[in-house]
Amino acid sequence: MPITTEFEYIKPKDMDEALHVFSVYKEKARVLAGGTDLVVHLKENLARPEVVVDIKALPELAGFTLRDGTLRLGALVTFSDLIASPLIKSKFPLLWEASLTVASVGVRNRATVAGNICSAVPSADSAPVLAVYEAEVLTRSLKGERRIPIADWFTGPKKTALLPEEIVTSIELKLPEKKHAGCYMKLSRYEGEDLAQGGIAVLAFADNTYRLATCALGPKPARCPGTEAVLSGARLGEKLLSKAKETILGEVSPISDIRSSKEYRLHMTQIMLGRALGSAVARLFGKGAKYGTENIC
């Protein structure tokens, strides 16, 4: 399908030029990084920008670093970049695991983590993982920089806290100081490329505290504080898990759509929670499946 929408294409030579374009065009400008969503939207006339700003040549947006316990992901970092990194696999294995579930190899080669959260679809695989790592999104405009907690980033389906004149420059995640392990459990209709029908990310800590977040189980990805509170401070057992499964149903609000019914999603939420918690706790004690295996329901 050809792109029939007319727009101006700009490839800025530096960040100042890019920010100037967005200060002028605001919501009429769109960023081109990986382009896996934008190109589709242009072809289907879902996006009709006046200008497309290609940021792929801006070096300050590339690469990732781990310094003083903080991982900085540049806005151009792709999911394939994360998968190929021994650093990510060893220090942030939950992020590595979730990256393996994103679409197909071809999409992962192009799709950026920043673009995934800017698209803000409820099923974004990176979102629950970033939520349990309590990530922050860094943005810039000509007015200055902002640091937005991931908990405040998603404001609704396909909506974010990003202002029209801003560009996402990076995402930062802090490595938890306490011993921990995690699991990202994704519900898909088949093995391979598919959007999540539901997803749950878990970080389990050695002091019996937990962080939980979901995607595709509500209008936006979100933490589950009520379920976290139920689990906090106690060893995981059948009674506790049963109470957690009951609690999480009050924290999700799935819909019925072409991929799944509301009732099926609610049923599988409890199953995913049990499996994700069990896997995370097993990994915490050096047992269980390796990261990247057995994480698809």
C-alpha cells in the first residue's frame, strides 16, 4: 500500500534543529525513528502530519549506558539492540525477556523502546516492564528538559504526557539494590508475532516484596498496587496466591475485541499472575526456567 499523504521530510543535523521544527509545527509534526507504527499510519491515512522529522542521525539519541546503577536507553535503541546485549541480559534480564516477545525479528530490528511507549497502545510489551523498574522518560523542548515517571506517562489509550513541542531523548531505569528476579508473562493467540492479549510483569525481591504491572488488560499499562500490597511481606503460598488472584481482578478492566473476549482475559489474568509469580520466585532462588523461555501463555 503506497503512502498518499503529502508531507515535508526533514532530517535535522542536530538536536537544536529538531527541537526548533517541533516548536513551530507542534502536533502537526511527527518523529521518524524506527517507523514501524508511523509508516503504517501514513499508509492507512491514520496520520496526516505536515512534516516528518527523521531523528535517526542524531548521535545523542543513540546507544545505552549503565552508570552508577542507572541504565539510560537512548530514544533510538531498538528491541534487537537490547536482545543482542550481554549487559542487558545479565543486569536487566526482565527487559531482555520482554524484548524477545515484541512482534517479529524484522520489527524488533527497527522498533525502538521509546517509540513503543510513545505509541502508547494498551498492549505495549515494554510498558509493564518499565513500570516495575520504575523507569523515567526524559524529554526535551526548546523550553528545557522534563523527567516524567513512567507511572505518569500513559494518560489513556494511545495518549501520553508528551507535549506537542517535545521529543523523547531517553528512558532511564535504576537497577534495584535488593536481590531480585522477574518474569514477563505474555498471553498470545499463537507462538510468534502477535500483539499481547494480556501481559504481566513481575519483579520479586528477597524480602518478599513484589512489583506487578500489566498491559492489554485495561485502557493503559499500569501497576497493580493492591495486589502488590496483598503479597508484600509474606512467602508465596497457595492461600496468598489465591488472595492475590482475587485482588488483581479488581485492578484490571479488559475489553472484548477481535483478539479475545473480556471474560477470557479475566480468566487468563489469574493464570498469568500465578505463572509469572511462580517463575519470578523460582528464579530468585536460582531455579525455574531460564529467562526468555516458557513466558508465553
